[in-house]
Amino acid sequence: MSTVVDPPEDLLASLRKSAFRPSRTRGQHFLNDPSIARRIVEAAGVTNRTHVLEIGPGTGALTRHLVARAGSITAVEIDERLARVLREAYGRYDHVDILHGDVLDLNLSDLVESSGEAELVLVANLPYGITGPVLDRLITYRGGITRAVIMVQHEVGGRLTASPGTKAYGAITAIMAYHYDVASLFRVGSDRFVPRPAVDSVVLRLAPHDRPPVDVRDAALLTVLIKAAFQHRRKMLHHAVNRLAPGSAGHLSDRTGINLKRRGETLDLGEFAALADALRDYRDNPRDHS
């Protein structure tokens, strides 16, 4: 396709002159800094061989820069008012598809398939309320996603990039680290948005691993174990493993050399993988450990 050189004018400026009011319930805070938008799009590595899934385009702050670079764009906007404005602004571009609806209802399998040989890249300024569900879908469809560049609340970004033994380290940290390389790119101040949110944001780049960073026999069990370890954060690990397999704590400790009086927040991904393998062995051969 030919390069687009005439993106629409800034929709936020025109909307602010009208009766449009951002929705508090949907957590609408619109990026109002073109330089930040350009940095996000550049970080996403978008080319004419890229199919972009943009979640919550809002007033098109990112879309304006994506339209000149991407081979195709699927932009999903839940706000009917904004979807209508975006369709009016981008209707002349045959490589842009503005969908009105909830991205959590979108059939990503179909989107991955329709992308063909193009890279599928997710770009989004994520509202806090859907960050968790979107991360779940990134895990589920990681085989079809080339990378994701997302802007999230700074605290969420801190959790996704935290190290073991820190307060921010949690189940989502370890689970995402198994599936994706998560890099924190840059911080975005709250003054870069309209209306101004209460907290700063951070831009992250997530790239699925070619192969997991640790070997584990049962990835689903690893996830279950990690979640159990953080379900009661202040409790020691032996409580979590005994809930999953009563009486297994002694075997797991002997097999792995991991002191189960530790808390889950102190374990790195490799230690969780070792415990998951030992737990799988205990479940598969219960008579050998009676």
C-alpha cells in the first residue's frame, strides 16, 4: 500500500470544543502529547507489513501516527460516541477498520488468522479496569502476537517488571515473565493527559519468548502453583503446596532443596518451575511418596 501522509486533524481539540465529556466509569484519559504518541508507535516497530490491533483508540492520539505506517489497523473502541467520530475521521482509509465494541469480546483467533503473514502487533493505552483481562489474552494468543506496546498505570508497570523479594513482585510478574520478555520503556506524566489522571503511566514492550526462559513439564501447573503461592501472600509456601497436593510439602522440599518456610514472593521463576515439576511427579506417582 502507499504511504498515507495526511492523517486527520487532532480529534481531541475538536471534541473539547463540543459537548463531549470523558466517561469516568470507563476511565477515559486521552493522551494529549504528539511526541509521546510518536515514541509509542516507534517503539511498536510498525511497518507496512504490520497488522495493528489498537485497543481503545479514544480520540485517535496513536491512530494518527499508526495510519501512516501500518499495513492495516483494527481499532476497537467501546465508546459509541468516539467510535462514530473515529469512523468519520478514518473512513477514507481502506486499511483502517474501526470497530465499536468491547475488545474482550473480540475473536482474536479470527484476527490472528486474518493477519496472514503480516506481523500482529498490539498497541494500546490500556484503561486500568481491563489491563488484567488483556494480559490474559496476550498469554492465550502469544503464538500469534509478534509484540505488544502498551501504556499502563505506573504501579501496574512496576508489578510487571518487579524482581523477586520486592513488594511489587507478585503472581502476574512471574506468570508474564514465563511467556513474555517485559521491558519498561519510559514514564509518561499525568500532565500529558486530558483529563489529568491521579497517577503517572509507563509504556511497556512485551515480546513473546521464542522458547520459555525456564524448562517445566507442565506450564498450566506452573501457573496454578504461582497463583496459589501468592493467594495468601504472608503465608509460607508449604501451605500453598499442601493445598494443591495434601502431604506433598516434604517431598517437594527434599526434591528441590527449596525451604518451604519461605514465602512465594522470594522465589524466582526457576524455583517455581522446579517446584512445579516436583509437584507434578508427586501427583503422578502418589504411592511412591506415601
